[in-house]
Amino acid sequence: MAENLWLQAETDGSINLRLRAIPRSRQAGFGPVRAGRLVVRITRPPVDGKANQELLNTLASALGCKRAQLSIVQGVTTRDKTVRVATPPADLPVTAGALARYLGL
């Protein structure tokens, strides 16, 4: 059941993604879900917000939305983060299982 807790659809149409960022990875990418959080690997170090910038750019690209539609609402200085997608694309799946397949997990 914890595998499905990483995505929350909100009543205003936005979605919140519970993530675990892994900075300084060899390659950016997604996978697996651990302890109710989607693991996101990013190549940048967590210095001066560079890792957060890459995280949001990677998510925006994968989800097919603009970077401005994403914001970190919790965990700016930690690896465990909650990212809000203010206006997700209409074709973006809003269930954890469907979004995981969409991201290629």
C-alpha cells in the first residue's frame, strides 16, 4: 500500500508528489518507490539549490508540463520532498500506478 502513497490528487486539480531525491547520481532518472516515496535520481550536487533546480526540470520534462507549474512545498533542504504540480497536463495520469507506468517504472 505504501507504493501508492507517493501521489496525492488534490481537490483543486493539482497533484502532490512525495519524492526521495538522490543527488550526485551518475544518470538522472526515476525508480523505484521506497517507503511511500518515488525515488528521483539527479546528477547535480545539493549545493546552492542546483539539485532542486535539476529535480524540478527533470520532473517537468518527464510530466510534459512547464517548470513554472512545479514547486517544492516541503523539504527544500532535505532529500525527502513534496513537489506540487499546480496544473498538470490533461493527459497526465492521476493515480500512482498509472503515473508509474507513464514514467516507465
